[in-house]
Amino acid sequence: MHEWHNGCVPALQAGEASSILVSCSNRYLKDMFSSYFKKLSSAKKLAILALFLALSVVANTVLDIDITPQNKITITYFVMFASAVFLGAVPSLFVGVIGDLIGHLLMPDGTYWLYGLTLGLLGFTMGCMFHYLPIKNQYVKTSIIAVVCYILFTVVINSVVNYTYALLFLWGGHANKTLWVYLAAYLPPRLIIQTLVYIGNFFLCFAILPVFQRIIKRAGV
């Protein structure tokens, strides 16, 4: 029997409240994995996770071309989008962070842990948006993901991360420039390069999206 709280709503017992909280948490965590990923056997889950982890490492090493210490030509956006589509939010977070870490262990030049963290957050954000935006048209959904992630990560988060990189590694911990002075001088030329890189990555995403859809449909999802 529930006791009535404030005369109208039954108060939950401590055990019932804990049970509801655990149930909601489990459901939330399950929703962070794609339907395609959840249908796979344990062995196939490990295999596809290892595949995307390997792709992330390759994208961060072999296929990564440095133009300046903070500007590079890369296909990591494409890899993280593909991971988000097939795996979901949480596995893509893992792929981004661990893939960048392994890549830097193999090629340690320019190592900075915040780059891997932002890459993981990019995959997590893409996974959440792709699987839970209530939009049926996959191309419209992908376009929204592209715009949101461009503004959030390329323009805002990565610019701040690059400032902290300059502060710690280029200026020896001394703030030679304030954040706003740095961004005013640095952001426009950086965005020219990174916008072109970003457009190229999402051109690949749009081009291969029908292939992704066929693979997922073939799996019965």
C-alpha cells in the first residue's frame, strides 16, 4: 500500500523508488546503443567494435595529414558518423576516445588528450541525434547532424581546445594572448581549412548513406 503524500500523490517506498531509478537507468543505457548493434551476437559486437576502432586509429594516423599543429586534413568525421550509425552513441564515444589514444601511442607527435575526448563526444552526439531525432528522412537528419556538429565542435569546442593546446604546448603555460584575441586572429583562417575538410567528410557520409541503409535493412532492423 502507498502512503498518500500531500493528500493526493502516493509516496513511493524507498525500495520502489530505487527499483524505478535502476529500471530507467538501464533503459537509458540500452537506448545509447543502436538497434543494429543490439541485434548482433556478442562475438559480432566485439568484431564490429574492433573494426571501427581500427578505422579510427587509421584515420588518426595513416590518413591524417597535418597542415599546421592545429589544422589537418582528416576523415575522422566520416568514421565517427559511420560508427554512430552502426553502433550508437556510447560505442562511438569509446571508438573516438580509444581510437585517438591508440593512434597517438603509435604516432605520438602532437599528443593532446582533449582532442580524443572531443572526438569521442562528437561520436556520442552524432549517435544520439541519428537514432533519436524524430525525422524519417535520413538525408534531412544527416544534414541537421552536419550543421549542429559543425557549429558545436568545429567552430566552438575545437577552437577552445586548440587555444588550450597553444597555451600549454606552444606558449609554455603563459597566456600570450587572451582567448578572444586568439580566436579573432586564428579562427577565420582555421575555419576556411576545416570547413572544406568538414564538407568533404559529409559528402562521403551522404554518398555512402544508401549503402549503410541497405546493410542495416538486411540485418532486419
